[in-house]
Amino acid sequence: MADPYAVPAALRMRYQAITEITDRVCLETLNDEYADLSRKMAAALARKRPSPIERGQIDVWACAIVYALGRINFLFDRSEELHLTTDELCDCFGVKKSTAGNKAGLILDTLKIGVLDPRWLLSDLVEESPLTWMVKLSNGIIIDVRYASRELQEQAFGLGLIPYIPADRVQPAPPPPQEAKPPLPPPSKEFGTCKPKSKKIIGEDETASLDF
């Protein structure tokens, strides 16, 4: 598996300058998980060709990285135990909220980060997000690998598709069975029988493939 902290030599000084700021703010105001994810995100941006962090103010990039992670992890939701307002976060970096918000949007677009992207979630949200555990088999079927055999889980883990082997931990309870519904009456002769539309559960480009 590729090193998530790998940075091209030409950008190491800018990377270090950015992460010194994110480390300070995260460790003082948030937690070490935010600090670690910020380092990984800065490294991912540094590896882009061309890299967006080659230009621009260091403090703006640092703020935008934590701002982007905050969006993904509901940092700005007051119902969460760990939360800040966007103003409070940006004040920690001395950066304007509009500037940080715009740059955070650029980061999310550049790294193709969607809602509940398991690569950038805090550990407690990784556990809760169903997208973390969805893998696509070679026949195209998408499964929740937590309920698959240990062999499949080990292969998925070996390919870097899931953060750990679920069988090594307490298995989540399966979803409760749905209540049986009474049978529908036969269709009226005045109306044709409708063909149900297929329901798209998740796009193929939103999951990683697993060849079994």
C-alpha cells in the first residue's frame, strides 16, 4: 500500500510549513486525528500534478485543509460533541472565512472527495458509515463485507478496501427483518400492470472493486 505521507522532494518544505500550522491548531483545538488527517491531505495535494500547494499562502492552505476535513466530519454541526463554527476555526488560523471556504471547496474537488468518504473520516465515523464496508465483487454485485466470510474480508483488507478485518471485532447486528405486508389485490382490468423501475443503490464509480 502506498505511503499516505509521501511527498515529492520539491514540495517538502511547503508541506512541512503547512503541517506545522495544522498540527498546532488541531492539537490545541481539535484532536490528534484531525492533525493526522491534515498531514495526509496535505501530502495528497502535494502529490498532484500540478500540485495546487505550489502557490498560495501557507496559512490559507493550512486553514482550508482543516476546513475541508471539518466539512466531511461534521465539525460545524452543533449537535456533535466536537464542534466549532466556521468563524471560530478560521480565527485559529487568522484567515478569512470566505477565503478558507473557497479553497476548501477546491481541495474537495481536486481530491474527488464525496460525502462520508471513508478515506478522510474520523475513526468513529468510519465505523458508522456504510460506504466504508461496501465492496464490489467481480460479478458486479456490491456487498457489505462485514457480513461476508472471513476469507473475503481478508482479501478486501489486503487490497486496502476496508480499514480492518471485521471478523476480528464484534460483528454488528444484522438489520431487523421487515414486517410482512398483506398481499395486494389483483390489478383492475382497466389498468395495465406497472413494471417496477430499477433502483440504483450506488454508482460503480463510488465503490472499489474486489475480484473474487
